[in-house]
Amino acid sequence: MLQLNYIRENKDKVVNLLTIKNFDASNIVNEIIELDDLRKATQKELDDTLAASNKLAKEIGSLYKSGQRDKADEAKTESSKLKLAAKELEQKFTEVVTSLNNKLIELPNVPHPSVPKGNSDADNELIYEEGSIPELPENAIPHWELASKYNIIDFELGNKVTGAGFPFYIGKGARLQRALINFFLDEALDQDYIEYQPPLLINADSGYGTGQLPDKEGQMYYVGIDNLYLIPTAEVPITNIYRNVILKESDFPIKNVAYSNCFRREAGSYGKDVRGLNRLHQFDKVEIVQIQHPDKSYETLEAMKDQIASLLRKLELPFRIVRLCGGDLSFTSALTYDFEVYSAAQHMWLEVSSVSNFENFQANRMKLRFKDKEGKSILAHTLNGSALALPRIVAALLENNQTDEGIVIPEALRSYTKFDLIN
RNA sequence: GGAGAGUUGGCAGAGUGGUCGAAUGCGGUGGUCUUGAAAACCAUUGAUCCUUCGCGGGAUCCAAGGGUUCGAAUCCCUUAUUCUCCGCCA
């Protein structure tokens, strides 16, 4: 959520930048400012009424003490009137604040000026590419066939026990998962991240804090009986640690890493893009989250980008980095880099990581602040990225490394897998 | 799941209807002293919003929400949560 004062002071800038996200904010921004004016006026009136009422209540106290009952009773009648007026004003105030908030929530984060215009992933800007696309033999097969050939991932079994998108990992498949998770975590620990194991279910306040609620409600699994949501990413619990927190400037940077299962309903997905590991309802991911001083968040974003690139390099996967265009950028993000690895048997790029700077958009919702040198409360910046999501990494590893002898495990992983070939 | 007791400022902890945004201690910050540090002493130390050019003034917040009252941290209701005991259990 954008800050009210920021909107008031940068009205035209907000409207202009949001056109990059294909969002016409001209009306809503005016409505917001009008509602805020009304809010201020109503609050003034309410505060004055309450002040008068408080003053009277104090007088009644001393009137009783000095035994002036008649005067006290008179004042009581007066006070009752004020109370009624205050109640009406309060109701009006609540209504105004509620509609103001509802409007504010509709407004997406303002994109960074470097974000290109565009409507879809076709308009994303390629900024980096590394590694050569492997030439596979004629008989190369996609990962879902490799998975059953070597009996390492069983999608059918998942269908039976749960449903589509919930595979079983078996034998070396399961061990590969565990190896990747540990590899990713260790790499983050080398970069001075603190490791967390978060809850996998979160309450509505947390969903709201990072922006999954209210607009992406349908993408989360919901446990109605306890009013909890399954996390779509560890970003949600890890960032919400800092909900309603006031940090010290010396706390920066906060660097957290967490492995978790992620649960996504992916309502509306279908077709070849969801084959095999390409899109799952439950998957594994190691997530990095940083809380940073506003002056340093873009520097941090670049560092996180480099960190993720180094993971893919160590896994010897060909990858590219794109800067998301306005149309592809999420509601809450100001700037996002997507990482894609080349899946040689599917002949396509698979998105394996997203690293984003949310600036103070999440922090404003969460009231995540820090005290600057003058003691003023300022919103912090939040960033996160996948480092990395497993399924598509596994898909690319299986496909790109297939040989007649079996699937070759990259060097960097062998101390974790304790095997160098799946056969 | 059942019974009981709690939830107060960064922390500990007082406060059971009016002068309480809240004693006291610790911690934090600034200062005195000191070559420096410690100790001691002094001062200061919550958040949000409205208003004012500024000084300042006002409102709200004692887990959350609602109620009683002229007036609520204090009384009542609901919810969340913590602890103790019982039950169940990896």
C-alpha cells in the first residue's frame, strides 16, 4: 500500500508511473485525496467534541467532590448530548476511514522507472544470459518421462493419494530434493543469512501484510475451520515477523533464509505448461528475504540477483535474467528480475526464481519501520527472492544432464546427494 | 478437549471507577566526573492521527473487538493468546 502523504505530494508521478503497469490511477487517486480531506475534517470535529466531553467529565468529578450535586447533574445532561454527537461522528469517521483504506488497497505499487512498458512476458527485457544450451541426443526425453524411467518421481501416486500437482519423490529423487534444499540453504548461510523454519499456515493478518490478501485470496489453500491459510511462499511468514515492528537503523540489513513447502491452488492453469514439474500445487523452495534501509534497497536487490546467479552457475545450468515489464510485474513489486533456466528437452525457458524490491509497499501495510538518527519513524524496504524453487531446477537438471548411462549430478551437488548418477 | 489464573510502556512490574499515558526498577540516549572506561550522580526516554508558519494545543491507544457509565487500565460480554492442572498425543 502506498503512503497517503506520498500520494498527495506526488499525485502526477504516481499516475504516470502506474501507466507502466497498465493501471489507470487518475480517478482513484483523486478519490483518495478527497476521502482523506473528508477524514481530516471529520476527525477534527470528532476530536473537538471528545475534548469538550473530557473536560466536562473532569468538572463533574470535582463538582461531586465539593458536593454540588445539582450542578453536577446539569453537567451530566450536557455531557450525554456530547456523547451522542461523538458517537455519530465516530461512526462517520469509521466509514470514511474504511472506504479510504479500501481505495488505498486497490492501488498497486509504483514501478521503478527502469521497468519497461508492456503487457505480457513477451515484453520483458532480457538483461543477461549465461551458459550454452546443451545439444541433446535424438532420443532425449522430457523430465516427466525421465522421472518414471528411473522411478524417482511418481505423479500417478500423487494423483491417487491427493490429486494432480502433488507428486511423490522416491529414492534418489527424494534424496536429490533434500540435497538441493541443503545446498541452497548452505549457500545462503555463506552469505550471512539467518536460517528460519517458518509455520506453513498463516493467519489473515499475515496474508494481508505481504499483499496476498485480499486480491490473491483464491490462490491460497484455506483451512476454514481454523481460519488459516497455507503459505504460497515462505516470504509470507518470514516477512511478517516484522509486522508492527520498529527497528533500529543498526539492525540493517536483516537477511533471512527459509526453506519451506509452498502451496498454491493455481486455479485456472492448464495445458502443457503444467506438465510434470512445471507447475505444482505443492513444491519446495528456499526463500531469501531482506529488510533494508530505503537508501540501500536497490544495491541489495543487485546483490541478491548476483547471489541467485551464482547458484545457477554452480549447478551448471544455462540461464537468463529478465527485467519484468509493467504488465508482468506483480501488484506489490516495484522492480522484479526473473531467472529462467533452459529446459533442453522441452525446448523452453522455465522460470525458477523471482527477486523483487517492494520498496515500502509491504512495509506500509505491515507498519514495519525504523528510527532514523533524528528519531523519526520511517518505513523500511522489503525484498525477497527464490534461491531457489526446486521443481523446475529438478526438471532442467534431469533433462539437460541425461546421458545413455543415466542422469549426471553436477559437481557442486555431489557432496549433498552422495551419488553422482541417477540410473 | 475440560478446570483455574493471567495478558499494562524496550523489559520486569505497580495500579480495581475520576487529578493515570500510567508508580518504581532495569535498559536506551545525553551530560557531570574520569587520561579513557566502569561506578556514582543529573537530565531525558512510547506510538498514531488532527491542528499550528512555529511555540504549542487536541484526540486515540493498558491483548483485540463490543458494552455499562457524565467518566474505564480498573466493571460486564465476546475473541485471541500465555501459564498451571487434568485428558489426548508425535
